[in-house]
Amino acid sequence: MPFRGKVRILQNYHFSLKAVEKMEAKKKSGFTSSIGFVLAAAGSAVGVGNIWRFPYLAARDGGGLFLLVYLALVLTFGFTLLTTDIAIGRKTGKNAWQAFESIRSRWGFLGKITFLVPAMIMTYYSVIGGWILKYTTVYITGQQHMAAQDGFFTSFITSQVAPIVFMLVFLAMTAFVVYSGVEKGIEKFSSVVMPGLLLMIIGIAIYALTLTHTDADGVTRTGLQGLAVYLTPNLTDLTFSRFLQILLDAMSQLFFSLSVSMGIMITYGTYVKKDVDLSKSISQVEFFDTGVALLAGMMIIPTIYVFSGTEGMASGPSLMFVSLPKVFESMGFAGTLVGIVFFVMILFAALTSCVSIMETLVSTCMNIFHCSRRKTSFMIFAISFSAAVVICLGYNVLYFEYTLPNGAVAQLLDIMDYISNSFLMPLIAFLTAVFVGWVIKPEWIADEMEIGSVGFHKKRLYSFMVRHVVPVVMALLFFQSTGLLGWIGMAFQ
Ligand code: PHE
């Protein structure tokens, strides 16, 4: 063979080796360590749900009673749903869109519905992220007095340009992390941000317990008294239907908080190596997520209690953007510092959550359209931005009031939230539990859980939950949040 021919063969060999290496590298894209995975998954789980929604639900739903119910649910439902998602992801190596189909082709539809949830949440999560970014800048630039004024929040979200600009910046930060990839973007970012977030929340929670304040009537309230309000189970006026309500509130909070039944944890599961002990990592994620929620309550409830007593504590969504800035204002200089740390912390929490939503969309579209991460990130960024602009306009140009089946008056953002969280998530959890429990059988998941570990200790609990408990309770939750439970109840009266 002439020399040139040999060189060409060698070159071709070299190129194909490179192509194989490249493909291998692509395939191997994933979390480098189990702690990297835990922090990324905790980054997704810990978000505005923990810091904003959990405390007001706890205040509204009987303090310690809600906490007990929630803890019991985390250890049973939370564990079951998180295990299901992550094991499906790691075992199939596919996103929800293709995973269900690859297991049983008739169940492909479930993957498509599951994909809808992050697609819908993406439209409004960045809008809320933009609001948080706005407050962070207000506090950092020393304009905290403005944030404490009546009407500040409403006038901000109803203005036409500012919410879009802040949303755009928040979305660009999210897209940058996703664009940088799983190891260099998501894992690295979460590994820095999550420990920082934990330190900040512990710091403010301890500070909250040291507060005391005497109001105009001469009544002094302390942070420790506030802690007692938070932790003591309030059993007055407890009826069966009230207890059921608390249970369902805790359940829907748990879903949203753990980012389960929406394909996100399936996607993160695909990035976990086979030698990682999934049971251990799942417990760590649950512990992190619940720990942050409990600390958030320990920080917010005593703080509000000290400065404004028990009223205003369960003020719902306005808690973070309206009540807290007023409380920070009454704390004087310390309030400014606490305000800065608080909003930076919640910004971190919202960013890592939004990253997980966008990553799920990007990774799924990369697989469907066989496109590079770069191109897909740009596309998803552009589409998400356009959708989020429409949501922002829902507070001015496109403003309307719509009464949801559960009785709440809603704008565009609330409608997207309602469809994704109250309608689709329980439905998906129900279908997934039926699929795992009765079609492919719990062993399918248990086999995966045993890889990389000494055994799946909670196998019996898992099987029982996924077959018998989750489907029933999810159906109940679905009926309750769609308002159908009320109708059924009326029919029996
Ligand atoms: N789990 C996040 C929280 O508690 C919210 C979230 C929902 C994140 C959906 C990702 C997807 O705030």
C-alpha cells in the first residue's frame, strides 16, 4: 500500500477514534459525584415553595400540626415519588418524554403529559424570579423604604416594562447555567449556591429567635414565643374535614416542593452514575428540602409574630413581597441587612429551581431534535422569554379576573400555576403510580435501587405505597384541587 494511503487510513482511524471519544464524552455527561447530584437535586427542590409557601401554610394550618403531617408525608409519599422519578431516569437513561414510551409503548402518552408541566411552569417561574431579583436590587441599593410602602408591589407588577426587564435578566442567568452544561453549569453552580443558602437561612433563623419588640400598646413579644406559635400543634376547632384540608394542603406542598411528577427528577436521574447509592442520595435530598422548609418557617413565623402578632402571618402570597418588607423596615438597620441576605438567598433558591426546569426542557428537546446544547438553550431561552412576556402582561394589558374551579380568583400566572400544579401534577402522580405499581410492578424500580447500594431497605414500604396508597390519595387530591370533591360532597349532602 502506498505511503499516502496508509496515512489516510491512519488519519481516518484517528478521526473515528475522536468521534467515538466525543460520543462517549456526550454519553457520560452527568454529575461527577453523588454529592454533586444531591446538591443539584436539592437545588431544584429548594425554591420559593420552601421559603415562601411552606411558612404561610404552616401558619394557616395549625402550626405544629401541619409540621407533623408534612413530616409524615415526606417519609412516605415524598420518598415514594422521588424514588420513582429518579430510578426511572437512571434506569432508562431517558427523559420523561421518551422514558415511559421506552418501557411500554402504550404508556408513551404519560411522558408527553409529564413534559407539559415544566413547559408550563417555565412560563411563570421566571416572572416570579424577576420579582425576586427586583427586590434584591432594591435592598442592595439601599431603597428598602420604598419596598415597605403600601402599593409598592402592586405598582411594580402592574407596570409594563420593569417586570419584563427583571424577568429577562433572571432568565438569562438561568439560561447561562443550563448552556454551560450539566457538570460545568448545573453541578458547579449548585455546589456553590446551596451550601451558601443553607448558611444564610440558618443565620437568619437564629437571629429571628433573638428578636424582641414592644408595640404601641406596651405588649412585648419575643422570637422564642413566636417559635412556640410555630411549633405547637393548634388543635382548636379541629374537625375531620379541616384535618383533611390540612392533609391535602401538605400533600400538594410536598409535590411542588420536591419537584416530583413533572419529569425534572427523571431528567436529573439520567445524569446519576450507576455506582451512586440512590436510597442514600434520595434521603439526603429529602432531608435538605425539608430542613430548609422548616428553617424558613423558623425564620419567618417568629419574625412576623414579634412585629405584628398572629394576624398577617397567614397572609398568603403577599407574605414575601408585602408583609416581610414592612417587618424589615420596623427592624431598622438590622432589617436592611436581613433583607439583603433574605432576598439574595431566595434568589439563589429560585435560580437553581428554574435551572432544573429549563434543563428538563433543553435536555428533552436536544434528544427529540438531535440538536446541540448550545442551539437548544438559545431556542428554549427565546421561547420561554416570549411566553413569560405574555404572563407579565397578564397584570396590565391582558388583565382579567377568572374564577378557578377551586374558587380562587386568578390572572394568567395563577391559571398556569393551577393547571400545572393542581390539575396535571396529581394526575401524573396517579398515572405514574398505577403504571409502576400495577403495569411494570415495583420490582422494576427496586432492581434499580439495588444497584450501587447494599440493598433497598424500604422496598416493602415502597411497594405498598406505590400500589395502594399513592393512587388513592392522588385521585383524592386531584378531585379536591379541581373542585370536584366539593361537588361530590354536595351530592351526598
Ligand atoms: N421545588 C421548587 C420549590 O419548592 C419549585 C419547583 C417547581 C422547581 C417545579 C422546579 C419545578 O419552590
